[in-house]
Amino acid sequence: MNAHVKSYAAVDLGASSGRVMVGRVGPDSLELTEAHRFPNRPVRVPEGLRWDILGLYRGVLDGLRAAGRVDSVGIDSWAVDHGLLDADGALLGNPVHYRDARTEGVAEKVWATVPAEELYAATGLQYAPFNTLYQLVAARSSGQLAHARRLLLVPDLLTYWLTGEQGTELTNASTTQLIDPRTREWSHDVASRLGIDLGLFAPLRQPGDAAGVLRPQVLEEVGLSGPVPVTAVGSHDTASAVAAVPAGGERFAYICTGTWSLAGLELDAPVLTEESRAANFTNELGLDGTVRYLRNIMGLWLLQECVRGWGDPDLGALLLDAAKVPALRSVVDAGDAAFLAPGRMPERIAEACRVSGQPVPESPAEITRCILDSLALAHRRAVEDAQRLADHPVDVVYVVGGGTRNALLCQLTADACGLPVVAGPTEAAALGNVLVQARAHGLVGDLAGMRGLLVRTQPLTRYEPRGDTARWREAQARLAVG
């Protein structure tokens, strides 16, 4: 192998699957290959919905064995969820899934102590019922929390099992609603008022910090010789994905697409206004002092759940049929929490259209078109609102993540926004993970240098907007009235 090329294992865990990718990085090369992919299947037990964290850890170990010799390992995953450890460092039960019902009604209890306006001004985080803060308040009377001596977010928990070292990576910590985005430190006032012990959290780590080395037992199990360092990356997968937005010097918005759509801007400082809170924008922390100013949109979860309910038909054929359905016939609010829970998604979408007085989509193609139009409309609204609230105009929208494979969604997003859309890379989170590791080991430069390498090495597709945006404005007005 070229002495100037190094290999990095990116463990990238999504809400429905996990993967271990190997990135080979040189001064002007970046190649990503899949070593191992495995399902992430939550399990419903009598006490609620739980993650199969041991199954995920087994997938990580299998992936590292398949990856072979690497120069470093980094882990990213979805946000907010966590494991609780006892005084001996043992896990107290499987981590609770963010779609579990235990946080229902908890926000109102929190706001009775810390009003929503004050909470946003202190933490900059949008309201979502599953934020770690609400999970901890919901668990206040549980035996697990009473016996817990450490809380580790999912990537930090897996890192701990690999290395024996405990830490709390900052980009993911910022999704707990316990971080002040101005200081990039814990919000002691919020925690104190809500009776949350910040001593549960391990010390904060920055992306690029050393996170330990693989334990001897792990090395033996995966067939590697040490030392193999583990590097803290942007361990919230959205932080890694935004780091892999292949932007140059232009003013840009981004949409990280997958189970969720995360649409917004990269800023130098948080936007903590009351208007921003009312618009449900969040200020999460990114690389190099940046802020990910974005709105959570339900994303391709809507389509995934429908496809599951239909018995997993061929997705390519379904999208071709959806493209033939008249545009904007019916739309739903893709940010509505009513769509958060799994089950009966086609019926729930049809019912939402019926209640709002729109034509009711019936066939899979009609429901699929309704979903894609609705997502594009939500993308438009998020990009427009972000520009206005942050006083930060943009000229192009970058779409990264799994949704880049959906050409119809990318084109509809360009049409809705009235802006060019550049789609790619698909494995953005894994690439951002790899590049932070490479930067920590001196192989690439700053964030601009990382993005420049992506532009030179990754396939990108550009979609130009078609027609004017009047019909999208009309659909938005129709939805608002409904």
C-alpha cells in the first residue's frame, strides 16, 4: 500500500442498520468500501421499546474483523439515546429507544419548572419529545437511574466497550438539551433546576480527540495486532454527515436525508431567538466551532414504514410509478409528530389527507408520491425559514445521505426550493467519520480541506429547479389551512 495512504474504520450506526466502512485516504484520494453491514432491529419487551445493543456491538466486532488492519477506528450513531452503567461499569439494561412511549407528557412537566422559552434560550435545542433531557426526567423514579453511576451516549458506550475508556463526545452531547451552545459546555443551571446530575456524564471530548486503543481482548476477538487507536469523531451521525457536505466557498444549505431529514445551515453562532424556537429550529454543535442550525423532518421513515406495511415491494418500480402520479395532489406535514410511532403508516397518511380536505391517496404509488411531495415541501419550508431566521441567504442546497439515491426526491426538492440541488455523497456520515480520523492523524487539513477532497473524489449529481415555485407556495398554504 502507498505509504501516504492510510485506512480508517468508520462504524456508522443508523436507526435501521449499522455498517462498518473502510476509508482509504491519501493526499488526493478518498475511497470508501463496505466491510460489513448488519440490521439494527429494536425489540419490544414488556417494559417498552429497546435497542438490541449487544447485537449492535456484535455487528461492530464482526465489522472490525472484516475490515482488517486499520490505522484508527471511529464510531457515529443516531443521537439522544444512551446506556446507564453501575458503579462497576456494567450496563443496567438495554438502552431505551427514542420512539418508546415513556416520554409522553413529560415535556409539560419539564416546562412547569423551566418554561420552554427559557429552556430554548439556554440550550438552543428544538422541542422533540425524545430529547435526552426528557428521557432522564421520565426515568427519574426508575430503579435503573437510581443505581446508575454513569450515562454514556450510544457511540460512547460502544467506544467504552472497545477501549475501556469513558468520554462524552461534544456533537452528540449537544443533542441532550443539557449543553449551552454558546459556551459549548454543560448548562449547569438547567440541569440543577430539573434535578439532573451532570456527574453521570463522562468528561466531554472533541471530534478528533484520542478515545483510547482497542483492548487486548477485542484485538484477539477481531484478529488484529495492536495498538489500534480509537478516535472521537463527530459521533452524532448528522455532525459527521454535515462535515462531509462537499461545499466550496458558496453559501449553502444542506439536507441530511435518511430515516430523518435534517435541513438547515452551518453557522458560526447559535440562533436563540423566540422566533427561532417557535419555528422549532435546533442549534446542535458541529466541527470546528460550527453550529448545525436545522429542523428535524420525519424523512424517509414515512416511506420506509409504508414499504414495510406493503410487504416490501420493489422500491425502484414504486418510485417509477410515483413519478407518473400528478404532482402535489395531496400533501401532509412531514414534521408532524403524529407520524413518529411505527405502524399503519399508509392508513395514517390517508387519514391526514382526508382530515385536511384533500384527495385521499389510495394506491401505493399515490401514497408514495404524497410522501415525496410532502418531504420536498418540508425541505423548502425549512430552507426558507432557516435563511430568514438566521439572516443567512443561500445559493445552493446540498443533499447528502441515503436520500441521494432517490432521484425523484432530489428533483422535487430542487423544484420546491427554486434552487440547484447537488446530491452526494450517499455515505456522508461514514465519510465525515473517516475524514475526522484522517485529520486527527495529520493526513488532511481543515474543514475546507476535507470538503475539497470530497469534491475532487466523490460522484455528485446536480439537479436544476424546474418551473416556478408558485404551486409549491399554494400547496404550503393549503397545508397551513388544513
